[in-house]
Amino acid sequence: GIALSAQASSDSASSGAAADSLVFDPDGYTKLTTTVTDTDGTDHAVTYHFWKAITYVAHPVDKTYQSLNVSVPVEIDGTAVDASDAPILFANSVGGYMPSSVADATGIGGAGMAGGGAPGGTPSGSAAPSASAPGANGNTNATGGALNSNQLLALAAGYVVVEPGARGRTLKNSGGEYYGTAPAVIVDLKAAVRYVRFNKGRIPGDVDRIVSAGTSAGGAVSALLGASGDSPLYDKYLKELGAADAGDAIFATGAWCPITDLDHADGAYEWNWGTNVTQSTGKVVDQSVSKDLISQFAEYQASLHLKGLNGFGPLTARNLDDYLVQQYLEPSATRYLTDLSDSDRATYLAANTFITWKNGRATFTWADFLTHVGARKKTTPAFDAFDLSAGENNEFGAGTTEARHFTSYSLKHDTTGSAGTRLDSDIPEKLRLMNPMPFLAGKANPGRSKHWWIRLGTKDSDTSLTVSANLAAAAAGLGDEVNHLYYWDQGHGANTDPGDFIKWIAKVTG
Ligand code: DHB
């Protein structure tokens, strides 16, 4: 596994260590080759330059995480390519709000979570990774091979690929202080973007065409990176780290199953999955808690003042079910069924009689859809657990406190006895810094990304299906370009159309 080598506190790091140079060394690469299997099954021989573990801030707290890798294609299928002005895929490998390091990677796509075991990578002459095989390349992070596919396909398309590491929630220094909890992950990713922009002309690629990608917690921070571009709210944190003097706005955002809008995620979750049994117990959760949370969500949803895509009108807790069914779920099932052979479709429809298939279109009710999905993954509340056991409680830890409540409701129902009677005073700011929605549905952030690729599996109950839909509606409401689809019957972390993502990058950056 990857050794945890974290000791410095932010205090000692910013006052003590000599500043790292933020000037990228154009000659500091190794030359590697890999074979990328594209989504048509065609193999491509790619030679690329690989820069490894470059610290992206002048005063790092922990270089193991605050470093990035750069991959630049120089020859594809025997033809020289010039990536000087190519789009830059900025692919994080954050999962579970855990630390993510690229420091031990030996080639593109080799990032893993802390303790996640074998770094992957593709040194020259090693076995070829396959972009179409999940888990290829030895990647053992929470999101399987999905990100590898994006990264390898991007490389084979001639794009520059930047893979940033970032601090995560479990990191603790020798003084027992948590230094990777919120907002560390987004501050680090912004610092990494600033490093890339600062090195315009030294790092190959067009710094005005940075496209972010991430899955799950990585999708959340990718969406946040896109929404919060150039926001001054992060300045003091970036300054502390000695981030490069450059902007952190990105051009486009890719987010797969973003686990975001955490302040409202408990209510959204109950609104969606409240009556489904829980995977671990086979029983429904406490329905009075569930109903309390749903009514909070209804208020929140109304306060967003979002309109649905395609003229749906105001989105409310009363009509979101119809909206999800019409806008996303039925079209998703329709695409899935259309692509099946006649006999496979007949088999699927016989096993799933809740679907009406007529004139090449699938229709069904929300209630039947929920039954079809079956057990929900999480108990209630899904994110701010009464006993502080959720990963998100740790994400909002601070100082020597490992886990904290971040909603008043869960604080009130705390079962640990150690949580006090009020939310800690820094919690509202941390929530604000971690949530893309206020940058889109509130006062629109002018520095936000204007292109959005959002994907979510219909069987993904890691968060509510409304989270992605609201994100999409908020961005579209500002006039941004939004490409949002749900993958039928896919679970958490799915990425079944990476080739389309690569084509979308070409289109929006072209
Ligand atoms: C992830 C999954 C979760 O269920 C969650 O609450 C946070 C993050 C993830 O896979 O990254």
C-alpha cells in the first residue's frame, strides 16, 4: 500500500519549510508507451511524456497529496502529435472524500486512495491497460476503472491529462489534528488548477480549455471546481498554501454521480429513497425521521427556484418525481431497451413488467421505479449520521475532532453525547465552500464553468437522484450548456459512455 507520510501541520508547513518552486520543468519527464483500447475496440499505440509527483503549492502541508502528474501524448499510432494547444483533462481520483495521491503512480491513471494498494501505471513495455475494462491499470480506488477510461481515452485523443492528488478527510498529523477535512480537497484542486494556469506555455495544453472530471466525491468536487471558478471565498486558504498566482476557473466540468449539496443531502435522500428498505437491515428506516427530513427538503427545493429542463416549469418536492421520470428515467430506459436485440428486450420486459414499451418508448411510474431499484444503500440520516459514523461527519471534522455534525437536525438527535448543543461556528462557512449549488442557484458565479457533463446510474442510491438533476437545472437555468443523462440500471460510479465524453470535450472546446 501507499505509506502515509503526513506529519506537518499547516502552521509548521507554512512558516517553516522553504517554498517549493512553482515553475514547471518542461524537460522533467520520462517517455512512456501504452496501448489504449478505444470504445470501438480498436487499439492505439500511444507514446507520451510523463511528469510525476510535481508539488503544486509553494507551502505544501503534505506533498504526498498536494502533487500532480502530467501526461502529454507525443505520438499516436506512429504519427507525431503536438498537444501544445490541446484541451487539458483535469482528472481527480478523489473517492469517499478520502486522501488521493498520485505520488506513486508509474504512468497515467495510476492514482489510488491512501492505503488503496497497488499503484497502477503503464511503464514502457508493460502489459497494456485497456480503457474499456473497468479496473484495468491496477487502479484500486473507489471508482474502479471509470476515471482510467476517461484518462486513457483522452490521452489517445491527443489531449493533455493532468492528475491532481488532494488531501482527504482521514489525514491526521502527529499532533492529532485533521488537516485534510473540508475545505482541503477543493482548496487543493483549485491550487492545482492555478499551478497549471501559472505554467501556461511550460505545461503543454491550452490552459483556457481545462476540463475537470471526477466520480462520486470526486464528482462532487469536480462540480464544485466548475461552479466556484475564481471565487474569492477560497483566497485565504489558497494563500496559506502558497498557491500559484493565477486563476482557478475551468472551462468545462465532468461529474459522475456527484455526492454533493451535503447540507441538504439527508432530506433529498429521504425524499427519493425514504420508503425503500435499507440494504443492511432489510427494513424501512424510522419513518418519522424520514418525514422530518423530507419536509426540510421540500422547503429547500422551493428555495432554489429552479426550473426543469425542456420547459418543465418550477421544480418542487411535489413534482420532482414526475420530472425525474419524464426527463431522465424513461428516456434512460428507452435508450437501454432500444440498444438491446429484439430477444434481449423481450426478455428484459418480461422480467420487468412495470415498464410499458410502446412505439419504441418506455414508460412507468415513479413508485414502480423505486420498487425496481429495491434496497437503499444508506440508513437515515444518510450523510449527517446521528452517531457521527458517516464519512461526511469526518469530512466536517476539524482540529483534533474527527467527526462533527453539520446539520441542526442531526445535532439535535445526536446519540454520541459529545456533540454540544449548537453547530460549531465554522460549519456554515465550510458547508458553503463545499457546495456548488450556491454558485449556480444563488448569485451566479461569473467565473463558473459554462459546460457541464453530468452522469448518474439509475440504481445509484449513494445519494438522491435529485442531486444531479438540481445541479443540471441550476446550470441550465443560467444558460450554461448541460449534457446530463442517467445510465439505466447502473449503480454507483458507472461511466458507460466515456467515448462520448471525449467527443463532447472535442465539441465544446473546438
Ligand atoms: C462516496 C460515496 C458515498 O456514498 C459518499 O457518501 C461519499 C462519497 C464515493 O464513492 O466517493
